[in-house]
Amino acid sequence: MTNSVSSSAESKRTIAAFFSGVGGIELGFKNTGKFRVVYANEFDKNAGITYRENHPETPLDSRDIHDVTKNLSDVPRTDIVMGGFPCQAFSIAGYRKGFEDDRGDLFFELLKVVNEKKPEVIFVENVKNMVTHDHGNTFKIIREALVMSNYFIKWKVLNAKDYGNVPQNRERIYIVGFRSRDAYEAFQFPEKTELTCTLDSVIDFETNMDDKFYYNENKTVFWDKLYPNIISQNTVYQWRRQYVRENKAGVVPTLTANMGTGGHNVPLILTNDGRIRKLTPKETFNVQGFPREFKLPKISDGQLYKQAGNSVVVPVIERIAENIHSALKKSKSKFEKNFPKGKYYIMHTSMDGRFSGKSELVDVVNSDKDLAQFSIDNGITFMGYEDYLRNVQKNKIMDFYSYE
């Protein structure tokens, strides 16, 4: 029995995970039964507590990634390197600072791992706004950096309610990169799926919760604005500093990291007994598709809300992971020939609008003359920087060559 279990574990593809949070991405991959996590890194102390509670078998490195990348000998070579690097630097909540924010450089720390360990697959998750941040330049840099590292990449923005059967309006970009062209060509993002999971499957409208989750006229200064506007159990509401917003789609609005801190962006519901309360931390994890048995440690609610808001929708990840596994099975070889370093990296990119596309490295040349000759030989004109940004902002369908 022991040998059988060991053999089964050994046959699974290995993962090194960074910016792990509470382990939502890893959980999605593990749920397929085809992957195992052999290394995880998470710097946030409270997130680490939740991670260890739910993934006791996974070694968790709690160092800052800047310390980890100083000596990568502690990070094992794995089939997959993944990371949902902190999204605040690219999100509206982070005031769109991008690479100017200290958190924006964390992608490049992850890239150091990728270039050193050269995994078969890279997987990155981030906020939808990363695609349009800085007029499209931020994502251009990320896309080109991955392609220049000899990965064939595909990306797509997926909404949890359409691709995860989870009643939350949550759009995120997913980037998958392969070393093998066979796997790259075989991989497709999952198709849309019908939303059959209802609000009452993730939110408990019946049970009495702790008083701290309820709003009433005695303790809520904006009660006069809440009470007349929260009138239905078929939807979820938010208090937006000065007014109540109803989510007319009948799903939970996007959960955020600042949820539950100071009353901003807190999802609110009308319970069966006619009272108004915010979602509990457990319910916010339910809304992210975490299993009911996922354990929440005894830390502050504020930290748990933050962890849920920073996490991923597990069923969406699981569906992508299944497709990654299927693509890898069709790969004839693990690695393609690496292009040598050079002066100009020539890339071919196809984009179905700004939120979906694919990109690959086609050649590396060392002179302006070679660059011009490539253009003549292939009958193409390179798309310039300004044209690219202009087309991204117009959400155009594009198929083009560029160089960096």
C-alpha cells in the first residue's frame, strides 16, 4: 500500500508556487489529482497560518521573494512554476501605479525563478486591469519577458461566473506558458459553462450569525441609507461609502482585499428573518469556490477577508489545470530548442482583442541588417510601439510581428 501511494505521488507533475496566499491556485491544480506541490512561498504571516492549516504536507517558505531569489538553490526544479503575484500594483484599488509601485517588480523576481529553473510550464494569474494598465505597456512588458525566456504563451481573461460555475462577477487574466510547441498548440482555455450554483449554495440566509456581522439602526450610522435599499434576497449589495449598490446580475460582486475594513466594498445581504448583514469570512471563501472543509484559523476577520479577496476562484483554476495536463500529454518532447541571446528578439503575436491572445518567439538576430532581412524574407512589417498601444486601447483584433 505504501509503495502504491508513493508511486502515485511520484507520477504527478510537480509544482513550485510563489505568492501562494492561502493556496487557492495550488488547490485548483491538486484537485485534478494530477499535480503535487513540492514548494510554496508566501511572505504574509497570517496567510501563512491559513496555508499551513490547509496544506500541512507542503513545505512553505515564508521569506520575502527578494531573499529567495538571492540564492535559488533552496527552490527545487519542478515541472511547473506558478504565481499570482500581488495584484494591487495593477488594480484600480492600487491607483494604477504598476511598475512604479514596489509590488510591481515582483513579477521580475518570479521571472528570475523561471529563467533559473526552466520549468515545462509557467502559470500566472492577475487582475484584468493588468492588460490595460499604462495604456497596455505593462502587459506588453510581461508578455515579451515571458516570450523572450523561450516560452510559448497564451492568455485570456475569464469571469468566474462564466467559467467556474461560481456566483461571483470576478474577471481575472490567466497566462499559461509552455516550453514545448506541441503542448502550446494543444492547449486551449476552457469553454464557458452554465451557472447553476446559486447564491444560497454559498451564502447562508437562514442561520443566525454572530452579532458583529449585522447592521442595525442602533450601531450603523448610515442605516437610513441601507434599510430602504436592501430589499431582495435574489441579489447581493455593497455599501459604497455614500450609497448602496445593487448587483443586478444576481451574483456576488468582485471580492476585494480591502473587503471588511472600514465598511467599504463589503458584500451585504438580506437574511430570511429580514435583517441586513455582511458576508462572513467563511462565506467569502465559499464565493471563491473553496471547499466547505477548508479551514479558517483563529485570526482576525479582517485578515480572513483580506485573504479571501486576494485569492482565486478555485474551480476556474481547476479547469485550466485539467487542460494544461491534457496538453502536456500530447507533447512529444519536454523542451524546444532555446534561442540564443541576441540583440533583437522577433516575436509573433495574435490577439483577439486585448483580453485574449498568444505570442511566441520566432527568431533572434544580432544586427539591423538581419532585422531588415527577416522583414523582407517573410513579407512583413514590424508593428511599432505606438501602433501597438493605440490598437490595444481600441481593443482591435491583431496579428503582427514585433521585436524587442
